[in-house]
Amino acid sequence: MGNHEPFKVIIAGGGVAGLALANMLQKAGIDFIMLERRDVAPQTGASICLLSHTGKIFEQLGVWKRLCASTLPLTVRHHLDEYGKLFDSSSMFKDAMEKTGRPVIFVERHFCLKTLYDSVEDHSKVRENTGVVSFSEDEDGITVLTDSGEKVRGSILVAADGVHSTIRHLMAEAVSQDDPERSRHLIRAFTSSYRTVFGTSPNRPGGDALPLDGVVYHIYYRNLSGITTAGSKGLIFWFLFIKEETSSSTPDCPRYTESDAAASIEKYGDRIACPGYSFRDLWNTRVKGSMVPMEEGVVRGSWNNGSRVVLVGDATCKTTVNGGLGGNLAIEGICNLVNELVPLTRATPAPTTHDLANAFNRYEQKQRPRAEISYASSNFVTRYESMDSPWLRFLRWLSSWIRFRSETKGFLSYIELAPFLNFLPDPDVAEAG
């Protein structure tokens, strides 16, 4: 590559993390190329919860207004028992909007991805159906070999390629002889004790429709739970969470088919999902839907290889869906990474491997505590809502009588301490001014 060549980031993975990174690098004036082994912005039926602090970053990227226009602000969380009876409510989403000036929203994952993709100015930098096979490094840069045999040259490789990260596995292979324990931690990074059937379904018109009032319904069963909310485009976003009979670890977590999902609905579909709907109602009328394991955990050991490769997003930490933190956590981490890259690349157009490794370590020092908190709180919420133990069943019963205000306080503190892009104007300060 030669030190005279400009700095260039190779992004492996074109999901929420990868596309958000592309937008951030574009704003920073840093060159990049993204390699996504599948199509970008696939129609999967999944939805994503975007919290207020993510809204601030997306506002800096110029995509927040478009995302908000497609849906409505979430206001209240209603907690229902197995009979559909309300036993607790939380106004944490409304409180977050009042505190930050930005709502918490649910949007179709496809729409979120498409919005981020559309805001990338040069689509030739986004390469679909191009997977990474291997990489090699030298003192000046890194070369990635794709599954078509092409070689792509850059300065660093950012692994935004998810739970089953190819890059993380390649890092594990590279250290398998010298550091077998680290190799094992990289490969068997996550466990799965729950699975989720999820989808988007039409909201019935008329009196039976789920109201467009920003309410998120959390329903509690023994070893089961669910989340449902109405979107503004006549859709219901929903999840059914099911405890597995046996836990598994990556890379051996189950891969489910549609018939597996249908079998789970056959077994559990008669349960109430929200007022007026059972999970079977939602599944049978789905626009899109699927079933996946819910991996969880934080990658132990360093998130970089001490050189020019760094992990981000779901390749570093995976949380269960119940907490609604996962996608937001990925965007936070990328924000922390770019906040380290910008001053480094502005100080020198060709940072040394040593400088890059130090920047990666600083990113991890900022992000790992957030990842640990997100993982632990999501882990607890999943088990609490499915009343996974006698103690949690007692706690659930107790919550009918004692309101747990600490939840809202903790949530507001969590979003208040979140990062934003410090090389761009702070929209809150601009508004205040």
C-alpha cells in the first residue's frame, strides 16, 4: 500500500453496525469499502428498537427524522400476567423522551437498514454478495481475500459481521497454537438458553385493532414471555420468547427452519400476546416471520488482534432481545471506535500498527463496560419475564405491590452516559444555542 496512500477502512458486514459505521466514516471524511456476503437490507420481518441516545447519533448522521416519520414514539410499557391482566406499568420511554428530546421507537429492521444504505453517497463502496475468506497483514496495511478470489486492500479491517463473525473465527485460528484459551473464547463466545419466534403482522382495522398509542406490551408466562407493540403503518411488531430445554454455545447454537417455528407456534400459539391477539393470530397473518436462537454473552479477551483487525457490534457482545439494547449497543460501540480513529487519522495519514492497536484498546476500554451492563441487564430481564426460577416468580408477584422505580432511573442513567460523535456538532448544544 505504501505510507503515501490515504487511510481506508475495510468493513466486513453490512448490517446495522456496518452501515452505521459507513455513515460515520463518510461524515468523518475517511475512505471505506464494505463487504457484505448477502444482500444489503433484506426483508426478514424483524424489527429493531432504537433508543433516545441512538437517536442522537442518527440525528448527527442525518437519518433520524426519516426513521421517526415511519413510526410513532413509544410511551409506556404495560406488563401483563398470563391471563392478560395488567399488573404493572412503566413510563420510562416517555421519561426518556422528556429528558432527551428524542423518542424511543420501533421500526422495521429492513427500513432501518435501507435508510442507512440510502444515506451512503457512493454505493459503489458497498459490495453485496461479497464475503471475506481470509486476510493478511503487513507493516503498511491489510489485504482481504473475498470469496470471489478478489483481493481488497485497506488500512484496517473492522469486523461488523455479527454473532457468527468470520473475522472472529479467523482471529481464533491465528492464535489457536500459541494461545488455545483465547482461541476457544473467540469461537465459543456466546451461549443460548432461549429462542424467539418473531415477526410483523397486520393490525386489524376497526375496534379490534391494537391502539396506536405507543404502548409496548410485555406478557409473562412460565418459561415463556412476549413483547408486542403497534407501529404506525398498520403493522404489529411482536416476539415470543421460549426457554430452551438445553443450553448451547456458539458455533453449535441451533439453526431453525420455518417448520421449527410453526411447531413452536403449534405448542405455544394459544397464549395471549396482547389485548385482542394470540401469538397464533399474529403468526398466521404474518407479513414476515422467523425463529432464531437468542445468543448472549460478551467476548472475553481483547477485541482486536494487536494489529489492524478489530471487532465491533454483535461480533463482540450479544444480548437477548427483551431489553431492546442490542442494536443500540452496536451503534454506541462503533461511535466509540470512530471517535478514536478520527483524531488519529487527522494527526497522521498513515498511523502505525502500534498506534492503531492503542486506538482499538481505547475503544474497547470505553465500550466493554457498556457491553457488560447491557448483557447482564438483558439476561436478567429475559429470565424475569419468563419467571425462570422460584425467586423470580416471587419477585414478579411482589412487583404487583411494589413499584420498581429503580428500573427507570437506571435506564435514564444508561442513556445519559452514552457516547455521541464528538467530531461533529452536538445537536443538543446547537439547539440550546
